Amino acid sequence: MDSENQATIAVETKQLRKVYPYGKSEVEVLKGIDLSIPAGTFASIMGPSGSGKSTLLYLIGGLDNVTSGSVSIFGKELAQMSDSELSVMRRREMSFIFQFYNLLPTLTVLDNVLMPLVLDKQQLKENRQRAEDLLAGIGLGMHIRQRANELSGGQQQRVAIARALITDPKLILADEPTGNLDSKSGADILELLADINRKDGKTILLVTHSMEASEYAGVHINLRDGEVLRSADR
């Protein structure tokens, strides 16, 4: 693949395998996954429990090591990067949204959103207004001084999304982001992610077991027993 084409591919996996030891034997969770996801795509990764969908997301995000095969993010193969290079990529080029928010409960909403910049040792003064604008844009402008544990589940997940956006990442990896929410709050979060994809062109990979949630995505990847059954545009 030439460099021009590589730049348009956000995520590429080639014969991606993941095997975990299990007693004296092994469990093959992913069995040679081949994916090519263009930049700007909102893709859902669906499958029943045990299908390997969260494992796939963690390998794409560099949170776990592959057994064999490769993962490339915007043309950069993760296995060829040093630990420090991979850490910088995770802080600046990709962001994660998880089911259980992972907010610091006693910090304010604003301070939670700014936390990735603190960890990246960036100046906060010039980014504080951006954080406030992000929160206002997702309907939390009146809550920036509240502690995270004073918010509803849906509001906390919105804070987590603002936190994911503060670094202006190219790639957002969302693992069951609505799994801990009621149906209305979940639909609001999915609509927000779809809006971010449409307006900002962010590449989003959404892991879900819900057919309703997957309908918000434009590309659907279905896993079963560690293999891709079907990948289709809608």
C-alpha cells in the first residue's frame, strides 16, 4: 500500500490473532482478522459475549499485545513502535470511551475533561476554554463546577466523551459505552457519537452487542468465535 492510500486508512489489521494460555492448553480468541477501516468511518463491531470484539478493540488501541499478525493505525504499525511512541499515540491520536466512565468522582466535571492534558503535561490555561466549549456543546455547560459523582449516568458518559475529545484525537475507540445506561440515555449518547462523526470526521469504532446501537454506525463488522462473519456498509 502506498503512503497516500495509507493516510486514508485509519485502522488496518492483517491476519490478527490473539491466543491466551488456559491451564495447560490455549484459547484462540481471534483467528486471523483482516480489517481495513477508512478514516472518517463510524464502524460498529458486533458479536455475542466471547466473540472477541473487546479483545479486538484493545489490540487496535495498543492496550494488549498481538499473538501474531499486525495492527496499523493511520499507516503506523504498532509492533514497530517503542513503548514511549505507543504511549504518545494513545494520548494524542486516539481516545477511549468505556462502559463505566472511569471518571475521578471527587474532581469537577471540568477537571475530569482536562485530565488527559495533565497526563500529557500540556498547558491547561490555553485549553480550559476549549474544555468549557466542549462541555457546553454536549449540554453540560451548567455542570462544569459539579463533581462527577453528582451527575447521572448519562451525564457522566457525556463527560467521558468530552474527555475523549479534548486531545482532538483522530480515532475514538468506544467499548460498550451505553451498556450501563437506560435506553433513552443510551440513545442520546449514540446520537452524540454519530454527530461527532458527521461534523468532525472522527473515526469511531464502537463495540456493542446491541443491534439497535449498531444501527448508528455506517459500517458493521460482525464477529463470532473470533472470526469476521460479515463486514458491510449501510
